[in-house]
Amino acid sequence: MRRFSWLLVGGAVVAALVYAQIGRPNSEAFLRNRNGQALLQTYQLIQDEYLQKLDQKKLDAVIQGGIRGMIGALDDQFTSYSAPTSSSIRSQDLQGEFYGIGVSLSLQPPKGGGAQIIGVTRGLPGFNAGLRVGDIITEVDGQDVTKLEVDEIVAKIRGPKDTKVTIGVRRDGSNAVIKFEMVRQKVEIISVTKAILPGNIGYVALETFANVKVFDQLNAALKEMREKGVKKLIFDLRDNGGGLLDQGCQVARAFIKEGPIVYTRYRTQTKLFCDANGQVQWSGPMVVLVNGNSASASEIVAGAIQDSGRAKIIGETTFGKGVGQNVIDLPNGGELTLVTFEWLTPKKRALNKVGVKPDIEVKDTRFEVPLAFEGTGAKPGETVTLSIGGKTYSAKADEKGKFTFSQTLPPRPQSEDRGQAVLEPEKDAILQRALEELK
């Protein structure tokens, strides 16, 4: 009886904190829930009966582990918790003026640890090496980073100008680690690249929406195309991981004369977020290119152009990031990035986890996928070989019989002028199909 009474008293103390933090109606519901009661009791037992007495720092870490557990139970890659020590680190911190590789990382490590790449900027080391949206960074310079916070992983990726960094990633659910060696460069965002192809066909690629000047730069590129007599346009949204919703609206308005562009659906209501305003910047024939890395605002633009019938979408089904988040400051100094709405196309299609299916499906052939394999069971020092397509690849087993191999590929071509697009139609099936469509 004494033990039971003690638990009630302990629970009452924690219950008082619950009332203070989340308000009476919600806290009462929480305390009526047996799982809520179990959560409070577990914390109290750890605090008072765990073999090793925990200091306040460790107890805070226990509570933060509970927060991460709640976020993890949602199984939503776009909802995340950022602890006080790392709350100042945002994905765009890998996109500032410093020496890095030009990728954006998720705030919340995915299952298994590490950090997920949610954006890759064209023309920068990460893109040129072959990193993709969705890759999970598990190693930096051979060191396992799966137990580190995102800000710690960021710190390891950054470094002095022109120094090398090797990133190990897991891709598409595989356990094999693919390694990419890069040279750190100053990371500057160039929103638009352009070129003119044979047949006087204009090419404009939008690299990101994470820039308040996206529309201004796009408008300038389209004006240049008109001045040079270009009559047909290829608008490339491949590898564009999105960014600002309002910039997506403005970009779509550059091509769509009238009608809705995007709706937002909250838990209790759906409303029009923006529509066309008649200020079209390009009214001539065009096609839009997308791939599996086209996400968020890119999908808003592609979805609006597709639903309005303005142009054909060519390429791969897009990433499927059709939700938006709010960032909420928490009492402990941390931040909760919480999914609070999804966006819908003009025909009110929900694209989250579905993506935009192109009108003309073509696989992106620009970049070879590196070969990687790993295993165990070999004798220490033994060479393991794998033959594929007439080529042989080898890995040497370590003292525990483990072996790994990651193929090194040549870097992607790039221009000294990052505003000038580097195009290789003979290696680019999507671009080839776009040219056929316009001709």
C-alpha cells in the first residue's frame, strides 16, 4: 500500500506539470488515458528508482527521448523535433555562404539514425558527385554518424575551402553504404540556369524555390529568351526540392493565365491559397521536365500546369511531398516542426506520397547509379569479387570477415558560369523526349 500511495503522490506531482504545460481539457484527457498514465509513471520511476541516480541533464535527455518517441510513432518524415542544442540548425544552413557540399538535411534523423537528404542543389559538390534526395547520410569521412544530432553531422560536413570530404549514404532501403568523395566549395544558391538548344528552343531550369528572388530571376531568364527570338521552351524542374510556397504560386503564374493554382487543406477546412492573375510571362509552346527529386513547390507548379492543360509534363513521377509544416517554439528551447496542412492541385488532387505522374513517362538517364555491396562471412584478408555485366568488382575482408565496396564515378559536368546550364542531350533521355515533343 505504501508503494501504491507513493506512486499516486509522484504521479500527482507530474500531473501538476501536465496541467501547467498543456492546459486543463487536454491534460485531463491525457491523464485518463492509460498510456498517458504509464508515460508519467515511467518517468517518475526512472527519476526515483533507477539504479544510477540521474542528474538533471540526463533527466532532460530522457524527456526529450519521449518527445522523439512520439514524433517517431507518427511515422511522418516531415514532422520533426529539434532539441535545444540543435534547434538553430535548419536544412537551409547547408545552403548558406560557407564551404560545404550543397545539400539540405532533415531535422529529424530517420529510423536507424543518420540524416536524410531532402534537397540537392545543382552545380554544387553533392549534386555533381551523385547524391540524391532521400539518401540517408550514415558516415562522414569513415566515421559512423548514425547516433549524432543533425547539427553535429552538419559540423562534420562543413570545412575549409577546397578540402575533401567523403559522405557515406544508404539508398532505397539497401544496407550497402555508397561513398561519395567531394571537395568543399562555397555554397551559393543560383536559382535559374539557362541555355538555347538547336532549333532555337529555350531551356530554363529552376534549381530551387528556397529564395525570395526566384520569380525575379525566372522572369529575367524568360525575358532574355523572348529577346533572343526563342519561340518554344523547356522548363526543367528536375532535382528541384522545393522551398517557399508563395514562390511556387508566382512561378506558376508566369505560365498559367487563369484559374486556381493550389488549394490548402487543413483538418477542418479547404481553401484556395492562390490563383492565376493574368500576368503571364511565357505564353508560347512549352514542356515541363520532372524527376523523382522534384518535390514540394516543384510539384505545385507541375501539378498546376498539368491540371490547367497548359503544357505536357515529361519525365519521372515526382517525389510526393504534398504537405506543409509549421515550426513551433517549445518551452525547453527546442522546436517542433509539425505537419498541419496538405496542398491540393487545381483539380484538388492530393499528391503527398503519390507525386505528379508525368503525361509522358521517361526514365532519367543522365547519371549512372554507383554499385555498392557489403557482407560478412569471408576469411580475414580474403578478396571477395562480384561480376556484373562482364565487369568484376573486388573488396577485401577485414579482420572480422566483413567486406564493403563502393564504386567511384566521375563527377557530373559543370560550367564555370553556374547560370549557364550544362546539357548533354545524348545522355539525357528526358531532354531528348522534350525536344521531340516540341519539334
